[in-house]
Amino acid sequence: MSLIVVSTPIGNQGDITLRAIESLQNADVIICEELRPAETLLKKLKIHDKKILQLNEHSKMSDVKELVGICKNQNCVLVSDCGTPGFCDPGAELVNLCVKENIKVDVNPGASSLMALISLSGLNLKEFYFVGFLPAENSERSKKITELLKIKVPLVVMDTPYRLNKTLLELAEHFGNSKAILGLNLTMPEEELHRGKLIDLSKKTYPKAPFVLIIS
């Protein structure tokens, strides 16, 4: 049948699109990263009795292939915990295999923490380098950060919420005098924007929160 890649809110539930709601309502199967965020969203939208399957970093290739088989026979929707699936999450492999199997793949675009911070930054970013999530292992993180020194365009960095303060300290060792903007809990009532030199931002202690960092 088909697979529809559906963007979901990055924080504020009001950011769901009408098209996304329609796709979720019409889906036979909803494929998500974690059950709780998906179930919470569906409950908020008053969408009930949907078959929900998981696809996350723990999924094996055999699991992905099984999902491809389901997409062949049913109308499936792919969502991530928040934002746009297939971007820094396991959904890309499912899309890739569906394309190879000539299964129709469509997208319902929407919320993106990356684009939200760029819009708020006031920076005229004609080009940038998306770093994404830094490696978890310390030696690999250090190696990656050293490699970033060679890049001469603004950097966009993400990481898990519990590594926020660690990430800022590590990056400040190399990019301390660079101007930066840090976005926390974007679109939420507790949203915070911090601007200044990276070395100054790194001296503060921030709450555990989803974040995006632009080093310009």
C-alpha cells in the first residue's frame, strides 16, 4: 500500500498540521520510536484503536524488513518521538527499503527544531554544517569535535538532553570565542534562548532539556 512520513510537534502540541491529523486518522498502522509519546499524541488528537508498532535504535534489520512487508499491504504512517522522521532517527532505513520495493512513500512536512532555531536566530545562514548528535563515547566525541575545527561555516549541533552541559563545555574548549545561540525546549512555555560567546554560555548550568545549538 503506502508509507507516509508524518512530522509531529517538537513540543507544543498545537503545531500538529491538519494533514498530519488526517493521515493518522486514516492509517491502518502507526510506526513510532517509543510507544508512550505516540500514545500520548493519539490520545490528545482523540484517535483510538490504532495498531502501533515500534522502530527505534534497538530494531534489527529483520524488524525493518518485517515493517516493509506491512507497508506493502497496509496504509502505514511513520512518526518519531517529535519532529520530522528520517532525520537523525532510524526511520531513514525504512523509507530506503520501501523505495527499493516500489512502495509509495509520501511526506507530511511540519515541525523541525533545526528550522525553528534558525528562524529565531536572526542569522542569515546561506549555508551551514549540520553536525547532528555527537558520538556518545568520549574518545569518538573528542575526535569528532577536533574534525569540526576544519569546517569554516556555521555549525548546528544537537545531543541528548542529559548531555547538554557536557556538550557545551566540550565545544567551548575549541570554539569558546565563537558567537552562538542555544535553544532549549523550543515551542514550549518553558522555551529559552541564550545568545553570546560559546565560552560564556558554557559557564551556566542548564536544566536537562531538548536543545539545538548554532555556532556561528
